[in-house]
Amino acid sequence: MMPLAQTSPNYTALLLCLLVLIIAVPLLPADWPGHFLELAFDLVLLAGVYSAAWSSRHRWPFIIFTLVTLGARWSDELSAHISVDAASYGLTLVWIIYAIEIVFAALYREREVTVNLILGAIVVYLLAVVAFAELYGLIETLQPGSLAGLPTEKVTNALIYFSFVCMTTMTFGDIVPSSNLVRSLSVVQAVFAMFYVAVMIARLVGLNIVREVTKDQSSSNR
């Protein structure tokens, strides 16, 4: 039997949940309760356990940390205290970084370009978007006014939108950083996005070249 740590994960569920959170939830009517957004975020956390850590040696630590994060997020839903809000943002940020580390390590072990490898690369990109959104939310909670133009409702949707703006270097100007810290982080995010895409494409191309060379050598030796 193949060891647990070597079983290839499947990133389809996590990718679908991320797309629901990022694309579908913002399309909900404005008068719908905000709990739908939280439920979508919870699905991302649970899908992360299944897709990222279930077949990894990190399974049980990740499950425990996921439950702690879920508890913090729902405590934030039921309480308006700033410390609970900050704890929710902070724990979610750490959870996403943990998930990225697990997924990226699994991708690095792959030696062949597959659909699942490409899906995993997309998952890391989208998780990074949400991670920066949580970081901006934490900063805004601790230093209100760090983001000018941030709405008072559906804040998570707006933070993810602003994170995508930074990630893709689009400058619409409806939400803008008004503190030096957020300005610096937005630049870091844009640079990270460019390097990530370049490195990931280079790795996918490199793996494909190695595969073709190996195939040609096998054919010539027959």
C-alpha cells in the first residue's frame, strides 16, 4: 500500500469552493444575510482539509487548526469585539499560509504535468489572493482607515476584490491604500504575483520538456 504522505491530493473541491467564494458570493443580492459569505468561507476551510491535507502527514494538525479557525470565525460572526475580529483575521491568515505550504510542497514533488498539478497551481494563486485579503482586513481592524473607500458592509468581498486588484496590478482606484503599511504590502503582493506566475510557468514547461526528452530517449533505445 502506498504511504499516506505519498498519496496525490485532488484539488478540484478546494478550487470549486474558492471560485464560489470569490465569484459567486459577491453576486448575491445585497439584502441577503452575511452568513452566506461565512458559509462559503467555511466550505473553503473544509475543502482545504480534504484537498490539501487529507493525504498528507499534516492531516491531524491541519484538522485541529481548521476547527480552531472555524471557531474563531463564527465567534466573530456572533461578536463585534475588535479582539475577536482581529483573532478571526489572524487565524484565517495563518490557516491559509499553512494550506499554501502543504499544497506547494505537494506540487514541488510532482514530476509530471497533469491536470491536477495545474489545478493545484491555480489553488495556490487564489489562496494567496485570499491570504492578502485577510492580512488587509487585519490591518484595517487594528488601524481603521488604512484602506480608503472600503464599504461598511460585505467587507470580506471588498477585501478580496482589492486583493485581486493588487495581484493583477489593475488600478481602478475605488479602494486605495491610505497607510504606508498597506501601500508597501500592495507592492509586495504585485511583485509576488509576477514572480509566482513566472516560476510556476517555468516549472510546468520544464517538467514537460523533461517528459518529452525522456520519451524520446526511451523511443530511441528500443
